Amino acid sequence: MTEPWLKDGFEISIDPARLQIDAIADALTRTYWANGRPREVVARSLEHSRAYGLYAGDRQIGLARVVTDQATFAYLCDVYVLEEYRGRGLGKWLIDVIVNDPALAGLRRWLLATRDAHGLYRQYGFTDLQAPGLWMERFNPGGTTPTN
């Protein structure tokens, strides 16, 4: 299975030229994890990630972003499917495409954070942290604004 990925009239593409930044920023601002994230920050985050756009024709209806070195590590984030397209298995398909993407094969560690989709991600091999005492974070709640 290679890019672009096609299923039932929908498409997943990693072509950065197809990303609809305004649509993505609008959708993300309605999520619990990216509420208030400025468009400029969304655009910069996409430039520095492997972004999987989900499309119905020319309309972007979903996204998943992977921050990765494509050798050892990946962080899956900003996963969404627009509400009117949910319930069709598109989110599952999106995750399946990502975890089976040959460009990310063999990575030692994948991480993600979710408040409410644990069941979805468990279907693709994600588990609770095996050694949470080893992990630390540096959290900046005001870190959504660009700096000079």
C-alpha cells in the first residue's frame, strides 16, 4: 500500500501542497488539545512533521500529524476527522495507514496523548506507558504563540 491511499472514494495523502491550512486550523481550534492554537503555529507544525491529510474529493476532512526522525521515534498527534464524516471508519483507516506506512516501519517507539480515544489506539498496538517513571515533560501552557 503506497501513497496516495484510496478507499471508498476517500484519499489519504502526505503531499504538503494539498494541506488546507485554514481548514486544519479551524478544525483544530475546536478540539480540546489545540483550542486557540494560532494558524501560524499550525502551519509551522505541519512544515516540520509528516502530515497525513484525509480528503473527500478536494475537501480536507481530517488529519493526523507525526513528529518523527523516521529512524527511531514518532509522536502521533493532531488526529481528527470532521464530525460529519465520523462513524465511517475513516479514523481507523487513517491510523492503520500511518502505523503501516513503510517510511515509519521499524521505529522503536511511538507516543501519543489522548483524553478519550484509548480504545481506538489500543487496536493498533498502543498501550499505557511501560515505565512512566522514566518519562518527563517540559510543559509550557502558553507555548502556542510564535517567538522571535
